[in-house]
Amino acid sequence: MNIACLGKIPMIRFKKRSRKKKLPVLMDQKECADALGETFRSVRTKLLCEMKKQECSKILITSAAAGERKTTTAVNLALSLAKKG
């Protein structure tokens, strides 16, 4: 399978909940819904086109190291896909 770059997700700053714990920023949150949401909508659209062209039904999000926000990316992409319907 040919893999193309579908877009770049900007570094997402964490919101501090307390001194020890930090919350990831999700595209549903009002303060970042516009820019972050648009980024994920763009990736979602390209992803759906590529999946249709290559007849794929699964998505794998991976990285070379721990802590590179794969879960946050997966959740934001899932939110974007769910909002599309």
C-alpha cells in the first residue's frame, strides 16, 4: 500500500489541571475548536479519499516513541469522523 502524508497536526499544548496532571487538548473544546478542528477535518477528508481509493477499512496511528500523542490524535480524528456522520 502506498502511504501518503495526509497533513500535519500542529503541536498541541496541554492544559494544566493541577501541578502534576495535564489534560490533552481536544478539538471539541471551545478555545481550540477552530484551528485544531479545521486541521483534523482536512486530514479526515484526505484520509477518507485515500481509504476509498485503496479500498481500506482500517486506520493505524503509530509513532517511533512513547509520548508522541497518538491517543490524542486518535481521539481527535474519531471526533472528526463522528461529526461527519
